[in-house]
Amino acid sequence: MKVSVIGTGYVGLVSGVCLAERGHQVTCVDVDRQKINQINQAISPIYEQGLEELLKKNIHVNLQATTDLHRSVLATDLSLIAVGTPFNGLEIDLRYIEEVSYQIGKALKEKPTYHLVVVKSTVVPGTTDEVVLPILEDVSGKKAGVDFGVGMNPEFLREGEAVQDFMYPDRIVLGGMDEKSTSLLEQLYSVFEDVEQLKTNNKTAEMIKYTANALLATMISFSNEIANLCAAIGGIDVVEGMKGVHLDKRLSPILPNRQRITPALTTYLQAGCGFGGSCFPKDVKALKAHGVKAGSPMRILEAVIAVNTEQPNQVLLRLKKHFPQLEGVRIAVLGLAFKPGTDDMRESPAISVIKELKIQGAEIRAYDPIATHEAQKIFGNYGLIFCHNLAQAIYDVQAILILTCWEEFKQVPELLKYLDSQPLVIDGRRMLDKHSVAKYEGIGL
Ligand SMILES: NC(=O)c1ccc[n+]([C@@H]2O[C@H](COP(=O)([O-])OP(=O)(O)OC[C@H]3O[C@@H](n4cnc5c(N)ncnc54)[C@H](O)[C@@H]3O)[C@@H](O)[C@H]2O)c1
């Protein structure tokens, strides 16, 4: 099929490249000319494992990139909208969705053949039918269900594993305003075999995405609240406590041969310094706001947000226990991205921790295996020392804060053995053995 993907961020670019790899003719569209130039030069503007290889393989073969949305819509059968949907402090901000809908509507006005417009961005229930569809009809002067169709296809990829998740999805949700829209969307995904597809209406498709994210965020905040209680009571290590919970056979099923399956879901039931990223924080807030609007307030989600906002502070509390005055204290911050495997720093707990350390006058050495260039955009003039490797970051510091669960940080205990004085290690992700370093503090301990 001929497909245009509007917005070439994490979702749009990965979707475009992977759909091209699966044999579709894809045109990626963005307003950011620099991104488009990079894509056309086979350089990925974002880091995702395996993405650049697939981009190199497909660009100028099955894949092209342009800033010309109008021509792209005219030249394709189906458009996927994958622009950002931030939270504006009060509710979901649909300005990019509205702008793209308007632009697509203008192109549809000139298009003699049927076109399917599919929202892939995460949008609150009702957006596709009640915002996108009317804009398309108004601007194009055409009729939805006759001249064009409208669908909703939420994306479940995880940053850090985005290519793998897209190429081998666990589910495909196909929302559509009518049978024609859904079956065209089904055709797009027919190149993905052995995957369960769920056909539904647009509103349900929108709700599925929010419910999935809200559930995972709730599990994280629940675990963090339990961790904080364990620490407050004393004599309980939340890691052991949670291990006991994970052993419930409904969470970690036992096979007939007595072996355990450890589902990835249990990683959301672990203590840490809070969730971040471009999705969970904004999506939970948007759903909560939408609940109020719909007359059904989401009390659990209010608590999920409150716990998460406070959680990075748990790292600082432990630091202050040992260093009541942070002025001039040399601190290594390990991990800047919101999670391992990505360079995405959006809403990363590292941001609030670093800001607070800076306010209190600490000397910060920051290290992340791949997110340094993103961090420099945020902390460019903050006077942070960005280190090139782990050893450099932890050399001659008084405290080490682990904020992202990068595999590489498991080397910290070994590297510390070569140093004369031993810094305090605050494990914000509970990834180290608590006995492996001289001075250890961890969330939920
Ligand atoms: N990042 C994730 O892991 C993830 C996962 C699932 C769903 N989502 C959802 O997917 C959507 C996109 O997220 P993202 O992380 O890819 O966003 P992003 O910010 O990385 O990318 C959005 C892109 O859209 C472009 N854009 C904005 N206005 C445009 C316009 N008028 N025309 C063309 N391009 C335009 C921007 O320049 C940018 O490149 C969001 O709704 C998000 O919630 C994200």
C-alpha cells in the first residue's frame, strides 16, 4: 500500500521505517526540515536500536521523506497521524492533531479517490470522531464514510525496543468509523503475521491505549508507595518484599515442569525513583483531566501522579541524610534518559534531581551511555560536567546517584574497588546488590 506517515518522531519514524521494511511504499512527513534531511541521508534523528540499519536499507527504495504533506496525501492511499499530543497543564493539547487534520483536509479537497486517515497518536476518547473527522469534513467539503474514512490505531511500542516491538507486535488494535475504514487498516497490517488483531470503534481504540498506560503507571506508583512505606517502617527491604509478591503464581506462572515464567509485567512492580518519558506522565494526566470532563473523576490516577511527582525526592532525601549541606559536594549522576535503551529525556526523573542538586550548590558529573546530547540541550548552561564514560564519572566523587537502570551501571561496584575513598551509592533503581559497595542506600530500604 502507499502510506504517508505524518510526524517523524519516535512513533512516526519507527512506524514508517518498519512499514517500509514490510513492503509498503511509505512517505514520512514532518515540518522539521532538519529531521527530513537527516532521514533522507539515512541518518536517524533519534536513537533506537536497529532503526538506522533499517532506515539505510529502505530509504529511497520503499521509503522517502518530505516536508510536503499535501503531495504526500495526494500520492498515498492512507495517512497515519503520529504527531505529539502533549499535556498543556489542564488537558491534552490537540493543536498538532488539529493542524495536521486541517492540512490533510486541504489535500482531500483535491483528491478524487478515497483516502483513509488514521490517528496513531495517543488521543483521549472521542478525538478521532469528534475533532479529527469534523475538521476533515469542514476543510475538504467531503463526506466521511463516503469520500474518505477515519480510523484509530494506537501504538504500543516501547522506546528502547521500538523497532522490535513494531516488527513483532503483541497486538494490533484497529479502530474504524465503519467497515471500510477498518478493513483498509487491516490490509495495512496484513503484512504482520501471527498477531492478534482487535477490531473496534475509534473511541474504544483510543481508550485501550490510555487504559494500558494508566495500568502500568499505577503499578509503578503502587510499588513506589509500598517501597516508601517499607523504608519508613524500617527492617524491610522492598526488593525482597516484592520478590515474595512476584512469586504469586498469578504473576509468575509455574509450568507443568515446575519452571517459572517471569513476565515482563513484574518489572513494573519494582521500586524506583519514578516513571518518566513522553507517554506515562502526560497520558495519566490527560486521562485524569478527561475523567473530570466526563463527570467521572479518576481518583486512583490522581494518587498515581502525586506519588510519581514526589518519588525522585526519595533519592535526595537519602543524599541529605549523609550530606545535610550539598554546597560543593561532588556527585555523579548516572543515567539521564528516563529509561535504558533510549536517549529520550522527556520527564526523566534525572531532570528534577539535577535541578534540585544545582539549586543546593552540588558539583555534578553526569553520565549516560547515549542521552548526553539530549541532556546538553536541557542543561547546556547549568555548569554540569558531562562525562564520556562511567569510570570518569565516578572518579573522585562523594556520592553516586543511579537514576536509570542501564546495564552498564552494574559495573559500578567493580570500578569502585580501584578507588581509595568510597563514595556513597544511592541506588534509585535498586539494580545493585546492596552489599556490593561500601556505602549503599536504596529506595525502599
Ligand atoms: N514515544 C513513544 O514511546 C510513544 C509510544 C506510543 C504512542 N506514542 C504517542 O505517539 C504520538 C507521537 O509521539 P512521539 O514520541 O513520536 O512524538 P515526537 O514529539 O517524538 O514526534 C512528533 C513529530 O511530529 C512532528 N510534527 C508536529 N507537527 C507537525 C505537522 N503539522 N506536520 C508534520 N509533522 C509534525 C514533529 O516535528 C515531531 O517530529 C504521541 O501521541 C504519543 O503519545 C508515543
